[in-house]
Amino acid sequence: MIVPELHIQEFEELDSTQAELHRRLELQDLPHGTTIVASRQTGGRGRLGRQWLDTGKTAMWSTFVAPGLSADQIHLVSLAAGLALEQVLADHLQIHLKWPNDILDSRLKKLAGILCEGIWQGDQPAGVIVGTGVNIRWPAEGPPAEIAESATCLADHVANPDLPASTLIHDWWIQLNHELALIRGGNMEDFVQRYNRALHPTARICSVQGVETPKFTGYIEGINHLGQLKLRQQDGRVVLIGAGELILQDQPIVSGDKQ
């Protein structure tokens, strides 16, 4: 597989790496693989409109991906980006994927997150902007209070967490292109199997609030070949969810709840 070239530009501070790519897109100066890296973001965004918190040292980058996927496949870039990051970070510590693309440690605390934005020309996809953030280490005073119980960083797990951002990005880019090649080639069985193996332990009650669906509670069965999350409710029925927010609950499983 020939991996397309990366075009990396690094900044000490930006409002948002995602916003910088949008500005370049307006100028039509955005070749495939353009990547913006920032040591600090002042106006970053997370999924579902959340504010990006400055959490100390973080590897933050946004990459323009023109994957050549169909309109029916373009949403799979989000899953592919998460799986690619999980595959790279799994070389350093025990981690899991949280659907669609958060990276969790073995305690199910968030280590990294991804925000994907599709770029369209009419009803045809022109590409995706993939924004990525990996927590490296907390500031001296510790993590922000609002995420202290739900987030983690590499320094919590490995002796030398200060991976060069460029190395992390290049490794992720190679793996992402591998995942996209599988999707383009229609090899969804391999992609789905590896994605589902990377998912967090499924023996746990979860709730999913879909973007345009009611809130469902049950057990994750993995994703299907369309990238939809399969959630088995306690009455045995399986619902398919294409987009939404997954909440891991602390409720223990009662013996016999899950077959």
C-alpha cells in the first residue's frame, strides 16, 4: 500500500486546528494529507458542540482526508480514525475504543478523542477534516476538576509519555490509510472484526442517545458493516444506531442478564 504524503505545519498556538483547516479550505489551499498541529488551542471544540478544555500537554492535530469514499461510506472515516489511533496507542498501554472513536484506558477513562467533519460539494463528499487530541500529561496542579474522574493521560500509564507528536501523527496516518483502503475495497468484514475487538468490555450497561432517535439502554454487540452500533436491550431486542452519544454506566450486571 502506498501511503499518501503528509503535509504537516506546526504552530505554538491556534484558536483551533480544525478552524485553521476550514480557513484553508475557503482559500482552496488544502491538499490531501494537510495536517495542522498546535501546542495549544484557545477555541477548540469537541464532539456535540462541547468546548475543548486546555488540559496541559496535549498532542493536537487536524488532518484533511480526501478518501475517495462514496456518500454512503463517508461516515466510516470517523470509525476508521478511532481504530487507527487505538492501534497505534495500543503499542504503549492497554486501551479500548468507545464508540464511535474515543480512546479509553483500562479503567475506561478517556485518553484521546476525535472530531470528524465531512466536507461536501452538493450531495457528493469532497473529504473529511479529522481533528485529534491525545492527553500527554496534566499540568502541575493536576487535571481540570470537571474531568478529573473521567479522563486520563499517557503520563498516568507510561514512564516516558512525551512521544514526539510528529511520530504519533505519522504512525496514525499510516494506519488510517490502511483502514480506509479496507473500506474502499469493500473488505468490511476484516475492518468490523478488528473494530469490535478493540471495543471496551461489552459486559456493562450502556445508554445511547441517538442524534435523531430516543435514548436506549442495553449491552453493546459491536458495529455492523454499515458502521451502525448494535445495542441489545434487556428485553432481547437489538436496535441499530448510526450516530449519537454513548454513556457507560456503573450499574453491575445481574447474573443471567446477558447471554
